[in-house]
Amino acid sequence: MGIYLDHQATTPMSETVKAAYLEALGTVGNASAIHQAGQRARAAVEDARSRVAQILGCEPIEVIFTSGGTEAINQALKGAVWAAKRRSGREAPTRIVTTGGEHNATLDALSWLSEQEGTEIAYAQLDPEGVMDLDSLEELLAHAPTTMLTSLVANNEVGSIQPVEEMARLAGEHDTLFHLDAVAACGYIPLNFHALGATAMSVSAHKVGGPVGMGALVLSRSAPDIQALHHGGEQQRSRSGTIDMAGAVAFAAALEHQDRRRDTEVEHLRAMRDYLWQGLSAACPQIEMRGSQDHRLPGNLHVTVPGCEGDVLLYLLDQHGVHVSTGSACQAGVPEASHVLIAMGVEYSHARGALRMSMGYSITQEDLDTVISAFPAVVEKASRAGLASG
């Protein structure tokens, strides 16, 4: 697998989780069936739901299993808007407050709501470290009634942890529902849904070493009803569809495994992140760290390299067996700067040279020495290639 520094894209499944997943896959029965096989499957689902709730600091009834973080986010945002229109009429105004640095699962869902439902989308400012500006947020919430505030717990690109408790306080003062995208944060910082004060929270299994295609929306039992994305069975609160029993079991096992490692190894992960930054910045002093210096995910290192394309850096590192991510998207073959960095006020040309290195708990200093050793030659070659036109 080489040196894998892309855990925020997906985290490899441990042998412990694989074993739990394979055992669950051998269980026959639809969890909605009333015969014994179905009831055994239902018992496994409800046990997994309770275990997930224990880790996330919520009640089992508040856990709605989904096909992943993207569905959970769409369910929260669209469901809240549709429920508001159902209560007040199709022409009733709806409004969501967010930032320009959210994951595309949020931004694209909001764009759809704006185009299809006429929902007003208001953007709070990000500071230069990628943290929501609370004065900007308060001003927006005071300006007009707001259906929902949505924010990342920690930015999936630059790793900055957001002031969630203050956001929750402001949302409460303005009678606004509050959704948290905790996909990037889950497994790396403590998450207690009730203590955070949110209405809803989205998480994903494969970001913590579970299977792709499984996630959850945590929805407060005291929250007003939200409308479902899917209809055809009402197998769960606000969601229809046969529950992926094996996926739920594996998700619970992955959360528990990741939580145990976080309890014992998070300081190691922080130390490895800092070691990598010290080595890279010493080898290439022109690079810049992006995101919060003090309040960031323990395994996240996000840098920009002036005069380089992030995609070129990625391909060159990949040739050395080092697997990283960029902050850019590529549409029709034209590289684009990270929307997160642009929202933070980073100069466009600098934002083009973004790299995200996200480590897991198994990372070693030997691995990072290999990355540090390869980095200067990679930067030199990428600098010679320069920036693509566009």
C-alpha cells in the first residue's frame, strides 16, 4: 500500500473490524422480517445502534443509519427545508447559514436547495485559519429567521476545529436548528452529541475504518420532524430502506476500535504530524501550513507549495509510494484551487499548490522520514513544471 497519508479520504479497515464484518455478512435475515432469522438480524442492528450511540454521546433512538455521510448531510439539510415548507406552506421562505469552506456534500446540497426550493443561502466568513467568524455568524442569524445553521466540526481539508459550542449557543438564541458535519472529526476528537448542543450530526463509517456505504445521521429526539429523502417502508425514523445489518455491525466495531486508539495514541499522532511539518518545512522553507496552528485534527497536515500544482505534487509523490490528497478539484482537465483556501482568503495561485497529508494511528517516524526525504526533489520537479494555464 506504500505510505498512506490519506486517512481523511478513507481509513483502511483493521483485522478486528474485518472479522466482525465477515461474521455479520454470514447472518441471514432481513431486520424488518418477523421470523426468527429476521429478529436475529434486528437484534444485531439494534445492538450496533446502541454501540454507535455510546461512542457518539446520544441515545440509540437518535441514530439513523444511512448509506454514508453524504446521504446523512442531504437528509438533514433538505429534510429541514422540506419540513419547514410543509408546516408553513410551499411559498414560505427558508434560509440556511453556513460557510464557503464546507465539504461539497453540503455545498452542493445547498446549491440544489437554492435552485429548486428557493432557499436563501447565507455564508458566514472564515478567518485566515479556516475557522468560522462568530461575529459574522451572529450578524447573519440576527438578520433574518433561519431554518438551519450547518457547519463542519473540523474542516476536512485544513483540519481546523470549529467553535461548535459557541455556534450552538448562537443557534439556540435565534431559534435555529443546528447541523454538524462530523465526518472528518469522528474518530480523532471526542464527540458527545448531547454536549455539543446540535440538532443533528452526520458521520461516515469508512472514515473510521468501517465499510464504504454506511454512515449515520444523529437526530435529536427533541428535534422537529424532518422530511425523508426516501419513501417506501419507514424502516427507521425519517428514513425508508432495508437496513444494512452487516454494515451497521462493522460501523459499530470500527467506531469502537478507533475510539480505543484515540484514547491511547492521539498524542503519538500529534507528535507524528508535528514531526512531518518540521521535516518538510526544514527541507523546503517556502511551503506554508494552512489551517489552525493550535486547534486542528491531530493527524492533519495541510500545506501549500508556491509555484506548484497540487496535482503534480501528488503524482510525483505517488511515484515514491507516498499517497496524499490535494485540496483541488479538476473539471474538464482544468485544475482549480481549493474552495476552502479561497474562502480563507488564500491567494488563488498559492491555493493551487495544496497538499493534504492525513495520518492514521499506525503511522511511524520511519514512514515520515521517507516522505521528508523524497519531498525536496518532488517540489523541484513540480516547480519546473510550473502552474497550468487557466
